[in-house]
Amino acid sequence: MDAFTTAGLPTVLFVTPPRVQDLARFPLARCVGLAGLSRGQSPEWMNRELPAAFASLASLGAPILQYKVCSTFDSSPAIGSIGRAIDLGVRAMPGSWSPMVIGAPRLRRFQMFGNLFAAAADGAVHRLDRHPSMSRHPVTPMDEADLRVHLARQTRRRIELIDLAQMGQGLGQPRYDSLRGEDRPVVMLDVCDAATQREAGRLVWENRGAGVFSASSSGLQYALTAHWRELGLLPEQTGLPVAAPATCIAAVSGSCSPMSAAQIQWARARGFHTSRLDVRQFLDGTRAEIEIERLAAQASALIGQGISPIVYSAEGPDDPAVTSFDDWVAAAGIGRAEGALRIGRALAEIMRRMLDRSGVRRVVVAGGDSSGAVASHLGIQALTVAAGMSPGVPLCRAWSDRLERDGLEIALKGGQFGAISFYGDVREGRPQAS
């Protein structure tokens, strides 16, 4: 949404499959999305749920059907399998290839010769398998930077690459011509700078045929808009509105990244109230409701005093909630994935109670899995971009049949995204430069 809306292409993200009357509310939309929870689900869940979602989106007639993946590619054969999503998604479109664009320089994600590099909280760029948080993710730790190798664990589909040298030397098209086929291979496109980004957009757009499926990060949107600008189809200068300040905001965080920890610490030192979800107590099923109510009641009371609360489950990758997580879920008799889902649902319920009791109108959710859980739990039908905030994290406007949710302002933030002052920026309506 951020990339396309910033480029001047109205975009709407539906939280539930859109009905005809829902689509009619957004007649100018050029991109329609459907939010989901698949990044935290099993391949069996994907087999049940994704075909209908893909068919619904494909029926809109757009030339590109995208399965949005995280720009750090976090996934595994058992949880959030990108390979399984591709195997299901290519059936919905007739294309002779499945292009994949992961690199997004604006987000400081760089793919070179198939290997993914990503910036960390301190700004340093790391190969993905050496990244200080992604290599230690509690659910999908990334132990392989070569995305071809990582994806091959999740699908038997042919996986190819148009590499950095070919992208930069104008050899992308002949390479594509040699790779496409009836087996519809995944073809990864290296992107590390503005030139390779434009070339990736050109290759996807000019070879979309009658319709193509792509599992890509928002790097695909940045690539397409760069190509369309070069063609003169989009203006060079675009931007987003600036939000007005809010008296206070409410936030929940399920992220364990160092950046999320630094953002919580920054907020705590500047008057935000931070409260920990006791993960060990929560996973004990007998105390789950007690823990949810304790935090929701406390946060609601703080909002009434004009204090912005942040409820979090972990403060960085070295937090006991991360390092002891496997032991705690084992003691609770559940698996790692189920434990993560339960935490996401708990944060979603805490947010729901805060909203119902306090009337706060601007909120933040940190963590990709947590964002999906909260958005699907609040009775929101759709999201559009309301204002610029941080690259990759706009402030969104919620659309809902429920009056108390309609117009809610919400920022859904991946763990690595945003400046250290992110919570203060959201409260003050202070956008960060790209």
C-alpha cells in the first residue's frame, strides 16, 4: 500500500474477502489486496485457505496476482511456506513464469546473486543468515541467505535466477526467454539499486502476458512504479499527506527484533507506559484470561489519563520470552507455531479491549504476525493509506461497518521497520524521510 499509494496509485487492502458492495466503496483503486495470516500457518492450512483467496483476487482481472512475502523472506517448510503458496498461486494465473522480486533498496533490502542482505537496527547491512534478529527468529530462523536454496526446501518447482550481472548488462530479457516454460518456474530477479530495480519492473511488466503470479515483497511495487515512471505513466514527484498529532496512542508489539526493543526503550524513556505480557504465565492456559484482562484494564486506564501504553511480549532477541520460548511451549504441551499464534491472538484481544474501553483513535501494531492477528480481530473490513510515517509503514485509515472502528488510524509495523523514535513519530504525526 505504501509503495503504490506514494506513487499515486490508490490502493486498498481488505481484511476479509471483499463483496461487490465493498469494492464499490473504492472506485478509484488500482490495486486491491487481501490481508491474511498465512505467514504463521502450515502448508496444510494453506492448502485449505489460499486457493479460494487467490481465485477471488484473480477474478478481479488484474494482470499481476501477488502473494506478498516479507522482505526478509522469513519462512520454513513447516511454517509460512512461500513455496507452498507459489505452488497454489500459479494455478490461478496463466503465465509461463513466476517472477520473484525481494530486494527493495528503499527498505535497505538487497538481493545479489541470489543472496539476500538486510539492514539491522544499527543500520549495518548483514547477509540474512548472519542477521542479528532474522537468523534467530523464534519461529522461522533464517539459516540460509541464498534464496534459491531456502525456497528449494519448500517446493519442488524449478527455481531460476536472473542475476545481478545480467540485470545490469541488459541481458534480463534473453535470460528470461531461455527460462520460461510450461512448468512455470520461479525466476528470482536480483535487485540492489535503482537501475536493477527499474529493470526488474520492466521484465515483470513486459512479460506479464495474459496474467502472472508472483510471490514477492513490496520490492515488486517499487520495481513496477520505477518502470512506469520511466515510461512516463506516473509522475516523478509524489508523496503522502502528513498526519495531525494525537493526544495519545495505544500499541501492542509481538516483535522480538532489536529495532523493536530499541523503539520500546526509547518510548519508555519519554513518557510512554510499557507493560510486558508475561508469556510464560499466558501459555499456562489457566491464566491466559487473567493476563489479558490485567493488561487491557491497565492500558485503558492509562489512556484515560492521557498516557500512551505499549503492551509487548518480548524486548529483543535475548529476552527470556525468546530464548526460553521452546521450553515454555513444550511445558504447555503445544508446538512453537501454536505458541506464537496464541501470543498474536492475545495481543489482538488486548488491543480490542483497549479500543472498546478507551475510545483511542490511533494505534500501532509491531510485528508481522501480530499485525495480521490484530487486523483480523478488530472488525475492520479494509485499510487505505492515510498519511506517510516511515518507509514501508504508512499510517492507515480503517474502514468498517462498525462506527466505533470506522476511521481508526492504525500503523502495522514489521519488527525491523521505523526509526528508533517510531512511537513518538506516530503520536506526533511526524513522518520520517526515505
